[in-house]
Amino acid sequence: MILCASRISLTLLGCSMLAVGAASGFLLWPALEASDARHTECGRLLSQIERADDIAVERDRVRTELESVRASAHRVLRTIPSVPEQAHLMRMLAVGAGPDMGTQTIVAGEPLPASPSGNARLRAIPVTVEMIASFERVMEVLARAESDRRLVRPIHIKIQRPVAPLGAREEHFAPGGGTLVEARLELDAVFDGAMAAEAEQQP
């Protein structure tokens, strides 16, 4: 009887343990599945964050390249206005007085075809700049023409030193003793003649 009771007790104990294990597994299984799901979701979110970081880096790189291209285009490209803007040309090419500046004259001519092909739309204002100044001031005028917002083209440039050391005119020498140069700059400024004509016809 004692042996039989022990076997029954062991059987009941084993059944109890199985029941507890089954109940624990039944209760823990959803939690394990939820944990695996959270782990998978965390991995997916981390992957998205890494892709977002890569996208941000690529966006910044493209933005930097775009700004560089725009800056290069701004340095090279020029606009063609619809009017001659002669007053703007005169102000842009004129340089102020100074010890390295002698004389300067600026003459603008009548509009001419801007291209040998005879494009009726494009016209150009010829401009002649004659000056006695230091070489640096002459280069300053050329730099102004080159960097202007509109299309200004150099046609002919002549720079020479004055001749005659004893009989030279006083304006050929700067107060500091430096020699000035004589320069003749022939430029033209392009504008859209057709748009200018349309603007004049409008009331």
C-alpha cells in the first residue's frame, strides 16, 4: 500500500508539473511571440533610420553640388536685357579719380546687329573707352565689364606705354613716379532689340 501510494504521489506530482509547465507555456507563448515581433520591428525601424541617414547624406551632397553648379553658372552666364541700358553701361565702366588715374572718355554708338548671322532680335551697343591710367585701373575696367550681370563682349583691346621720356605729357606720369598707360577698349553690350521695340509700342 505504501509503494502504491508513492507511485500515485509521483504520478500526481508529475501530472502537476506537466500541468504547470503547460500552463506556463500557454501563458508565456504570446509574450515570446510579442517579444519576437518587437525585436523584428526594432530591426526594421533601425534599418529605416540607417536608410534615412543615408538619404540625408545624399540629399546634402546633391544640395552642395547644386549650389556649386548655380555658382558656376552665375559666374559664366549673362542676361540679355530688353533695353540698351546705356546709363548703366556708363556708370559701370567709369572709374573714379585718383593718383593712378589720368583721363577717361566713354563713347556709346548706335545699336548694331549683335551677330554676323543677322539675327534681327539681338542688337548691341558699341562702347569705346579711352583712358590714360595705370595698368591696374585699365584691368579694373575690363574686370567690371566681364563681371557685369549683362552680356558685355570685348571686341578690341589696345594698351601701350607712352613714348618719349623727356617730351612726355604730364598726365602720363603718376604722382609717385609710376608710368601710366594709354588704353583703348572697344566693347559691345548685347540687348534684345525685338523686346525693346515691343516695349516702345505698348501704350
